[in-house]
Amino acid sequence: MSGRIVKLCLLLVVSTGAVTGCSKDEQLKDSIAPAASAPGPREPARDGEALFRQFCSACHPNGGNVSDPERTLYGSVLRRKHITTPEDIVRIMRNPLSRMLRFDATALPDKDARAIAEYVLKTFR
């Protein structure tokens, strides 16, 4: 039953993108453009959970992976791939190996990327 729900959700996500004609990259740029282009001092690093919800949860709900179920954020999977530190996760965010969107430092400052990485390691052990 849960497999059918996951497939249905994935179908809904894909069909929504096809209907709106907007790629994930465009949606991401739209969601982060105001913060990246706002003049003045940068906000301090925010809570890792809030940042995860903003930047990651669409593709990694509850630590899963909607586009590649083999690449979840669960601790056992990360450890198997030798991803054990916040730096490992930030490196992947900056230079992903799969279909993941790239988050450079202008889109996601180092402090925020590290907060997300620490949240992932703590939450999805």
C-alpha cells in the first residue's frame, strides 16, 4: 500500500511540473532569489530544520528521496557511502553526484549549508 502512495505522490509531483512548465531549477531560483539579491547585511545562520524544510524537504521528505529511493538521507545509507560528517554533506550539496540540484554558496551560505548538514546527521541517524 505505501509503495502505491509513494508512486502516486511521485506521479503528482512530475505531472505538476509538466503542467506548469516550470523546472525544479526555475522553482528553486524563484524561491531563493529574493534572499540572495537582498541588499544589506546577511541574516545569521538559521535553524537547520527550517532550512531543510525550505531547501531539501521537497525532494527528501522525512529523509527519503523522491527521485532516487536508493539515495536517502538515512544514517545507514549515508554511512555505507562514507558520508559521516557535515563537511561530507556540504560537499555533496555544492557538487552533487546525481540528479540533485546544486546549491552554491550564493544560493545557500556555508553557515546555512552546515546547519542543514548537522540537522540531517542528527535527525535521520
